[in-house]
Amino acid sequence: MFRRLMTIVAALAVAAAGWSAQAAPVSGSATLDIVFRPALYYAEEGTKIDKIDVKLELDLLLTLSVSGVDITSVSVFTFRGLEYQSFVFVGTIGALVARSQFVFAPNIIEIRAVRDALGLPAYCVNFADPAIADSNDPSVGLTGGLPLCPYDPGTDPIALEEHYLYLLIEGVDFVLGYLHPALRNLYLAGIMEAQATDPLGQPLTFRKKVSEISLSLAGLTISLRGMFANIGSATTPAWRMGIVASVEGQTVSGITIRGESWLGARQGVECFAECKPLEIVRGGKVEDVFAFYEEKLFIRNLKLAGITWGARLEFEFFEGPAGLRFVELTQAFRLDPLRLEINNTISIVGPDLTMASDVFNFGLKVGDIAMTVVGYIWPTYTGAFNLYWSQLISVFDPPGMKVTSIIAFCNEETVCFIFGSGLLYHAINLVGTVGDMTINITLELGNLFSDFQEAIIDLSWKIGNATVTSATILNVNFLRAQVFSLNFKF
């Protein structure tokens, strides 16, 4: 299998090199990443760092366009060799668009989308081959595994492990904040390397096939997505199938309505190898039983009385009593005399449809200066609702540079004593350009303009078709990670 995949990839690479730049039907990019980090990664202050770990990755993307069909190859190489390979075929015939994807990988991880007690999104793993240790086990922890399903918001309303997995996959989580891509890459790779089952050491196997068709007809877009996943091993394959059918249309007044039906599938993602961005397949995940699981309804851009409304309704039919399980209502409007932008999101959860949270923000922009205040209304342990101020975001955006200040307030009394102040953090970000170089510097402070915690320095330099980037991540004690990257487009 490995030799066949390498032969196909090599053939595409030779084809890419053989065509001239003016008329080449082949395009693509190659990205080389080298990451350095201390081998004693969790060292305390004063500990000497005399050994480093090195992580190397080469991402090769090639697209061949032939007779209206685009064939894309995505290859990820590491020290182990070819770690991930996928092929994507996309073709268009009039109003019909067809897409197929084939994934070859040493492992598969089925990640289900769940919601915590406040209706905030999180992730848990409901299947992995080879098996993954459960990070909910205190002996495993966040660095030794991933949270396994099922997740019950009634017994674990905070869902720390599930939010951490969401942060690792998506990069931004409402509870845990932001995590730099280099650290996400390192943490996920470390978790996979820590598994006794050695998921990265397995042979490449045909793990996933996705087929999609989309037809635009009479103002409606009708889509059908079929997912086929091998949740068995390389020697004993076990295929499961899921289908997502959707219909979307827009009224004359601009209201967009979309409906989705999930059969043998649920909302979530499927990731392979180290779960890097290129190794994630989105659009849903298969389930073990081919049954009717979910129905979703989306309404967007509904304008009433100067307010733009939106709604998201999720129906559950497989577990527990069938019916409406989650409602999200959004409102956005502008107070013109004050130039004040107001956005509000209300989350309603559970079979009894209880209001779980209300997140709102007020935004004001004057010239090059913009300010946003983020607040929320959450229930207390007694059942009453309290108003909290979450963040104060200030942006100064003159030509050529941008400065952002984010002050995050601590509102949870049970954890605020850990931080020693009323702030979770104060982040200051500076983005600017000097010629062909882009500079992005972020400082994370433990208090207002004091108590340095971490610095992230991202540099990007464009030279013709090549881009050279560097990412340096420092904390109080030592250099957490250093990344050098070279991207070449052709």
C-alpha cells in the first residue's frame, strides 16, 4: 500500500515539474516545518535545558486540472515517512458539483461534537483505532490521552477535558481561549506518541471515503454527503456508513433557510495520524449504528424592526426522548446615533429547553480606534442568573500596523483565587509590515501591563513564490517552542 501511494504521489510531482508555469494544469505547494522544543518540556524555573526534541514535517499539495476535473493530492511526511495521504476529485457539470475524497492513514479518531451545561461546543472521542487512553482518567491526564465519550453535562458541567480537545482541534475555545498552531501541533503529536497502542506506527490503511453531490436548482441548493469510514484495524476492516442530506434556499427578502438530516452520522470531525489541520475531515462523522440521529434547522438574515435575527435548532432522535435538544438565537443591530454595534447570542439546552447562557457584546468604532465589551449571563449554582463582564477588547488600526489589547476578567469565585487578581490575563498583540516582512507579536500578561507570562513572535517574509516564517514561543522559564517554516507555491 505504501509503495503504491508513493508511486502515485511521485507521478503527480513529476507531472507538476514537467509543465511550464504559463500553461501548467498542475498547481500546488510544499511546506517544510521544523519544530524545536525542550526535551524537559515541563521543567520548573531554574532547571537547565540541555536537550531538545526536533519535529520535522513536510506537507505536499498537488492539484491537477484535467477536462474540468480537479484532482488534489495531500501528502504529509514526518521522520516516520508518509504519515497521511488523501486524494480529492472535484468536477462540475452545469449546476451539479461532485466531490470525492479518499483517505489513507495509520489510524482513525472519530470525534463527536457535544455541548456543555452552558451550551458551549466541546469535543469527545467516541471511537479510535488504535485505541486512545482516556484523559478523564486522573492517571492519564490532559497530556496522556483524549476525552472519551459519552459526555454527560449533568455530572461534568465544566467539561475541562472536552474543551481542551476542542481547543487542540479548532485553536480557539470560549472557555480556554487561544492556542498557537505550533503548540497545538506539539501537544497532539505528544499525545499520539504517548499511546501504548502506537497509533502512528501502524501501516497506512484505506480509512475514509467521502462522496458529495450538490445541485443548484430553482433557487435551492440540494446536497447529499455520503461518508464511509473504516473503524476497524488494518487486518480486520470494519466499514460504517453515514449520510447527511441538506436543502438550502433564500427568500426574496434575503432570508436564508437550511435544513439538515443526519442518518448514520453525527456532528463532529474525523481526524487521522496526529490530527493536524490537513489530517482532519470535516462535515460530520459516522456512527456505529445506521439510524436516524439528528435534524438541524438554520435561519439566517431575518430582518425585523431593524434587528437581524438568526436561529439554530438541533433535534435529537437516537438517544433519550426524541425532540428539540438545543436552540441558539442570535440578534445583531446598530444604534446609528452612537455608532454602537450590538450582538447577542442566547443558548437554550436540554429536553426541557432551559436557558443556559446569554453572551453579548457592544462594539464602538471611531476612526482607527475600536472597542468591544463582551459580557454574559450565566446561571449560578443556586439557579439564579448573574451578569458578568468577560472581556474588554481595544483595537488601534492605523495604516501599516494594528495594536490589539484584550483584558479578560475573572468572574468565577471558585477559581479566581488561583490568579490572585480580578484578571485572567491581559494580552497585547502588535501586527505590522515592513516591506515584504510581516511581524506579529503577542504578549500575555497575568495582570494589567505587568506579570509577564508568555510571548509569541511570528515573523513572515515573502520572497517571490516562497514564504519563510518563524514562530518563537517564550514563557517565564524557557523557550517553549521554535518553529521554522518554508512554503513554496507553484
